[in-house]
Amino acid sequence: MLAVLVISVCFLAFANGANDNFKGVASLYGSRTTSYRKALLWATITTLAGSLCALYFAQTLLIRFSGKGLVLDSLVQSVPFVLAVASGAGLTVMLATRLGFPVSTTHALLGAMIGTGLLASRGEINLLVLKQHFVLPLLLSPVVAVLLVVLVYLTLRQLRKHTHLDQPLCVCIENETVITRQGDSVAMTVSDQPVYSLETEQACTKRNSNKVLGLNSKNMLDTVHFASAGAVCFARGLNDTPKIAALLLLVPMLDLQWVIGLVAATMAMGGVLKARHVAETMSHRITEMSDGQGLAANISTAFLVIVASQLGMPVSTTHVSVGTLFGIGIINGKTHQRMIGTVVSSWLLTLPCAAFCAAIIYSLSGSIVFETLLP
């Protein structure tokens, strides 16, 4: 049973990577800043880094997603319970991945815990813990994401206008000319100290500078965009890895470091092999976007997920990232309303689907355990 438990948790981690790994770099691919392969490689590297850092920075989520406090302690320490939660959530996320729907692994885990807990304890679930630590963060995170991305994008747009970042920039390097008067004569000397200034390319050319060092503002923006996408993937790995690793805390012979490493590696594998369908949905089917709008979405997503991880709040990276993309769609008026409706519907179905699958698996695993104990 312990071996089956490890396999089921690895299956959940694989499904999570397939559905979630590309979400952080969807704006890079959707805004045509880079290709699918490069975006996927960047997502894999940065997500893996975040997953490994979860060992040191996300201890609260390790405890919370073991189910402790939500269901009876005797259930948390039960192999059939954990096996049902991992398998039910994994099946739900993998089904959504095959259909191209970006769903929340957090939501699937919560549904699986509720379904199994209700069946195993005959309705004994801590509703206060469910509300405060799970439901409220999951419901509020998309709303906060929409509001934050609108604020961030409008701020970046004003900054871009005032600093002329919408034009090619260059650094002007020139020697300052000093004019001195001695009676009726005027002398002009050139200073030995160069003067540096950041101007538009046109302004530098007009000033006949001695040297012009071109700085392409598009390349600068792309670099920042890549960095923000990496931050989102890092934050997702930091937030999601402990939720999955918590399910293996029951296995006594597994060290926590090995558990984190196993989950991180399996998540990375799932993203590399099965991310394409969700990548197309996130990048092209929710809204059209420019590179600046994608940058605003990534900054907002990374900020919210990192803060939530530090506070031990189990927000959904999916809800946050899709919320920021929806906010961008509101700004540019290019939201694909039908796809938004489909994605939201998949969110609503995630919890009951995971609860049903987990309850069925719990019933089957309980029967198997009972039969193996018979003489």
C-alpha cells in the first residue's frame, strides 16, 4: 500500500506539472516574445528551482495540505485516505490537461480531501478550517489578481510614456564644451570628463554625440518579461510542491528532502511531456496580449503567489494567473468570452469531480485492505 501511495502521489505531481508548469510563461508565448520550446525550457528550470526551495520556505503549506485540522487526525495518518486524495486529485487534473483546461491542483486536492473525509468520517469535517484556510483564499485570489494587474499595467503604461520607453533609446557619451571669456575674447575648451545621458535615438543623432551606444528598449522589456515569467514559475513551484509532498509525510522511510526532490522531478517531467494543450489555452485562447501586458500579468501573479506562500495561504496559481490574463483582456477589450466561460466552468467542476473520484478510490482501497487482512 505504501508503494502504491508513492506511485499515486507521483502521478499527481506529473499531472500538476502537465497542467501548471507552462502557466507562468504563457504570456511569453502568447505575446510572441519567444517560441514554445524556449518558454517551456525556462518554465522547467525556474519551476524546478522553486520546488527545491519549498523545503526551506513553505513549511506551513506542508502541514496544511496533509489534511490536519480539516479532517480527523486518524484519517490523516491513514494510507487509504492519502491514497484516495492523491489519486482522485491526480485523475481530475490529468483529465483537465487532456482537454486543455487550466484547472487548480489546489482545488482538486481540496475536493479530494472533502470527498474522502465526508465518506470516511460520516460528515465530520471542520467547516471553520475549510472556510478560513481553504475556501476564502481560493475564491478571493482571482478577484485580487484582476484588480492588481489592472493597477500594475496602468502604472507601467504611464511609466513607459514618461520615460519614452516606447521609442528606441541610446546612451549618449560626449565631452562637454566649456566656454570662457577673457575681455573681448572668447575661448572654447573641451572637458576631459565625458558626460553621459539617456536619450531617444533621434535626440542623440541631432546632438552629434561623439559616440552612441544603442540600447534597444524592446530587448530591455523582453529581459524583464523573461525575469517576471521565471518569477511566476518559481513562485508556483514554491507554492504547489509542498501541497503534493505533504501527502507523503505518512511514509516513515522517506526523508523530507527526498520527498521534495521526487515531487519536483516528477512535476518537471509532466511539464516537459504534457504541457502543450494547456499552453495553447493559456497563451492564445483567453485573450490576445502585447509584451507589456504580459509583463504586467506576470508581475501581478508572481507577487500574489509568493506572498501567499510566505503566509501559508493555499491560493491557486491557476486562478491567479488566469485572473491576471482576464484583467488584461478587460483592459485591451480582446477577451475571448466563450473560453473564459469554459475555463470558469471547469473550475466549478474540479472540486466535485475530485471529491467523487477520491471517494470511489477510498471505498475500493478500503475493500482491498480488508480483503488482505482476511486469513
